[in-house]
Amino acid sequence: MSHIRRLVVIVLFEGVDLLDITGPPEVFALLRREMEGDPGYHVSLAAESLQPVTTCAGVRVVPDITFEDAARRRIDTLLVPGSVDVDHRRQIHALVDPDVVARVKELAGRSRRIASVCVGAHLLAAAGLLDGKRATTHWSTARQLAADHPAVDVDPDPIFIRQGNIWTGAGLTACLDLSLALVAEDFGEPAALRVARQLVMYLKRPSGQSQFSVPLETGPTSRRMDQLRLHISQHLTRPLTVADLATHASIGERHLNRLFRDEMGTTPGAYVESVRLEAARSRLETTDDTLDRIAVLCGFKTIDTLIRVFRRRLDITPTEYRNRFRHAVTH
């Protein structure tokens, strides 16, 4: 019995991130090796022409097909990588080429499933594919994505998010997690597990697994905000309400809310919860503390609250998180 490979088209353009376009094909190639005769996927790199494309790393990649050729084919999965620029202040900005956006929109209409890798989410958003949907991207450009596309519900924390037939992935190595999730959906968890073992990876990090440490998620902030963030991290067992934080900073509550919105892109309450969650994650990974003790030390007070926040923010329970990500504790 013959098998038809699922066509995966990866979008190429000048300055594209190298790992975005090489990571997923490696996963799919290993799948073919592990599937005992079932070919799995056929990967094609598509670009405006067949001329070599120079990636952000300076490595030149030769496309397999043109966008026009890809548009005539039945695409199973369209993978959209991204590209960034760094300004004189060392701030990272996702690049969005209107011509590439037009091609993405065209190819998406021919695709069963669309997935962005890293800042490729900016291209999907510009093509109108993320409107009304929850999406993620590399944490460094999440604010830009939210500002440029208010109709998109941007969540910078998970390593990938699925919304119907559209998937968005976080930065760099998270492309491997996203690719493994696609494999698991198409061919089952056992097949994805075999690939993960070849990659020496855990299978599979849940989509809710955080892509970064919360206290490091933002760029430079004002001295007042630095002091507030330090105060929060050092006093997690205190209430830390808006009123408490405003009193500590000697400012009004409205001013405090505006400060967090402008500098952190979130609310005081959401930020406090994020820092508490990060502290709880760290304790689950590195200590033998009971859930009761972690809940108290991180300011959640009760196990029920701890579990509720983990389920809502990471789509996993604290116990499941510990079982998957706990490091060995030395005594």
C-alpha cells in the first residue's frame, strides 16, 4: 500500500531566522527514519524565486519551489518563520515585509494547517489570520505584536498555542516543541516520542510551559518600576494589592496602573501573579517542598489557588509540572 507524504511548505525570504527553517525539517526527517516505511512528511522550502536566500546568520539557503508553484499545490502544513532587527538601543523588532505577508495570505488559503515559528506570528497577524485568536511569539516582540494588532489576544508566556488549524510558536528551540506537537497530532504520541528521544528532548513540553523567566521578561524600566519589581519579588507572602503597591511607591492607584501598563504592558495584579507563578515553578523544579509550603511561600496562600493559577496560566497542575520538569535535588 502506498502512502502519500504530507506536504510541508516553509516560507523563505531574505533575513529569515536560520533555526526557524532548519529545526522543523530535522524533526520531520527523524520521523521518517522512525516510522518504518511510512514516509510522513515532504518538506519544500518556498521563496519568491529559486535564487539562494541569505538568512540572518549569513547562511545561504536554496529554495525548492517558488511561491507561485506552492500556490498550485495542496499544502498540508504551512510553516511561517520570522525575522528581526535590532536598533541602536539594542531593542528587538520583528520585521514584516508586505510582499511576504501577501504570499503567506495566499498560501494559507491552500493549507490545511498554518503554523508560525517565533516572530513569524507577526506575518500571520499582518495577514489577518490571527484576528480574534490567542497567539504567542518570542517574548521580546510580544508587546510589538499586541500594539500592532489589537485584535489579536497576545499571550507571551506559552511555548506554543493552538487555535483551530492555526498554531503559533515561541522563540528559537520552541520550534522543536511545536514540530513535535504537530507530529503527535498527525501520527500519535508514540511516534513523536521516538523522535524526541533521537533529539534528546523531553516529550513533550506542554504548550503552557513558560518560555522565559517572568522577572526577565521586560526591557529597561524606570527607577520607580525597578524598585516596585524588587519589592514584589522580596515580599511575595504579603497581599501586594494595588493599594499596597501604590502606598509603597507613594503614588496614586491610577498612576500605578498607568505605570504598569506603560512600562510592563500588563496590570499590577497580573504581574504579581506572574512573579508568584515563576517562584512556584522554581520551587517545584528545584526543591522537595510540599505544595502547601510552596503555596504559602509564594503568596498563593492555599493549594487550591496555586492549582487554579497553574491550570489557567500553564494548562497543567503543579504536581504534573513537578513530575515533568523537576531537577535533581542535591543534599
